[in-house]
Amino acid sequence: MTNQNVVVADTNSGLNLAITVHVTNSSIFTTAAQKPPAAPGGYISISRKKLLKNLEINGGARINAWVDSMKASSPTHIKSTPSVNEEQSSWILHHPSALEMFEQIIDASKGKQIVMFLDYDGTLSPIVDDPDKAFMSKQMRATVRKLARFFPTAIVSGRCRDKVYNFVRLAELYYAGSHGMDIKGPAKGSKYKKGGDGVVFQAASEFLPMIDEVYEELVEKTKTTPGAKVENNKFCLSVHYRCVDEKKWSGLAQVVKSVLKEYPKLRLTQGRKVLEIRPTIKWDKGKALEFLLESLGFANCTDVFPVYIGDDRTDEDAFKVLRERGQGFGILVSKIPKDTSASYSLQEPTQASIHHMYNCCYSAMILFLFSFFL
């Protein structure tokens, strides 16, 4: 077991207690591993794992593989055919609706401390064309505030931590930004905080100058691609292509590849219509989940029940951790079958652009799912 960098005091909030968390490459928990169910083949995400291997900057990837993987991770629609319907039904058997399995979830979590982990984009807010306008509704904010009253609650996002906080504006939550590389505990109002006014953990501080340098270069070089947007998430970068013509994806991928060739300490991952650049450290949303559980004193507890709700490929790291722990479960938010380690699923509204429908639907889902405890 080794130190994963350090947890430092938050001087802005007057923290007087620093915490050091030890993390190993394997799971730090002693509970038995639970293997995920075998997923049926033939979905939109087939061969994505192989394609994503080609995305490594030093792997001599072909641009076709980049574009194929971009399409695979960003489907625009799903055809309604008997074959697809059969596949979806089969997938639902392996990843049943969390709402339909409500009684089983209640039984599994009885007498245990629930800890909530929530992705932001696509889970608490709708996916929108402009990432700066992914606002959270008043109904959803009230729902999350209510959850945090009863359970330790964390937002785990690829976004910059400060940006997510500005969207959510709930001081009693834990926030893990930049895919968990920037974590801060509640400044006030949480009965779960362990002394002081907050806790800050930053796993990749030494990469900040490099990230800023690459950001400036990508902003300049993507100017010729209409619709492309580069977002600086402090410890990682996001190149959004949701508003880019599909015919331009190949060119955009080539631009990103050409920039990153000069930075072997950075790696490329993918999300929903976004290319994400991160430091090559062994840290992700799954590690963030482990860190937060240990910070809360639940690392080796048998009576803790973590629940992670997310919609993106990057949330799979957290789903896998929960599978390995054999405790709690992951819920994938998706309207189509996907390769996933989540135990349950929730359907996206078919018209996510209709914000009122979206927000009412998700608030109802989360409140209903945990109404037994609230």
C-alpha cells in the first residue's frame, strides 16, 4: 500500500486537519469480488474496447479507428428493428430498471449506510449543445439537497470542480471534479464531515502547467473546426464535438492527435461526444469513489451501501469498483443498450432537450428510488 500523493489543508476555509489516504493498485477493500453479468453482443458499443486501445497517443493509431470509436460512443439514434428490440430486451435482463427492482434494492440496503455518488452531465442535468449551459433545475437541486440530508452525497464529474459547484450550489456535498483528480469535502452543513471546514485532495497538481499549455494550443488549432469547443477542466481537458459536422470528426481527431504527440504524459479517453485529455496517472472516478469512502470512514465497513448513478463511459471505472467490492451497485442512465458494469439501468427521456420533461423525470426517479429512506 502506498501514498497516492497527499491530501492538503484547504487554507481558504481554514482547515486544520490534513488527511492522507493510502491507495493500492488493487482494491483497498477486503470484501469478496462480484463479477459483472456477461453482456449480450451486438450492441452499438461492440468492439469499442479494441477501438479505444488505438486511441493511445503512442500506439500509432489510425484516424479511422478514432472516428469509428467516436461514432460508437456517440450514437445519434437507434433503429427500431426486431433484432434491436430483442437485443434491448436481453440487455434489460442483465441490467434491469432500478425502479422496477425497487423492492430488491430496499432489501439489499436494509440496515446499511447508503452513500450516494452522482455524475453531473446527463444525470443531474440534461446533455446540451453548449456545455456552459448544462444548468440544474430547481427541482433537481431540491432533490439532491434532500438526499444529502440523509446520506453522504458526492458529485463526481469530468468537469472542473469549481464549475460543477457553480452549477449545483450546495455547500453540504462532496465534489470530485476532473474525473476525481480534484476533490473537496463540504464547507458546511454536513453531519458526515470529519472535522475542519473542508478537505482538498488533488492527485495531479504537477500537471497543471502542462494542461494549460495544451489547452492554449488546442484552442488555437481547433478554430478551423466549426462547432468544436475546448473546455479547461483544470486537471483535464475536454474537446467537445457535439456541434461538429460528422464529416469533420476525422479532421478534429487528427488535430488532437497531432497536439498530443508532443505530450506523452497525457492520455486520451472518450465520453459522450467529447474527447478527454488526462494525465497518465492511475486515477479515475473509481479511485475517487474509494478515496471518498475511506475519507468518510467506510473503507473496511461491511454495513456501507454505495450507490453510483452515471451515464458516461468514464463512470464505468466507478461501476467496476462497486462490482469488485461486492457492495452497493451502479445505475447506468441510458436509453440504449451499452457495455456496462452497472447492475441496474434508468431510461433517459427520449427528448432530453425538453428541459422541463427531463428534470421532472429525473427528480421523480431519484426521489422514488430512495423514498423508502427519506
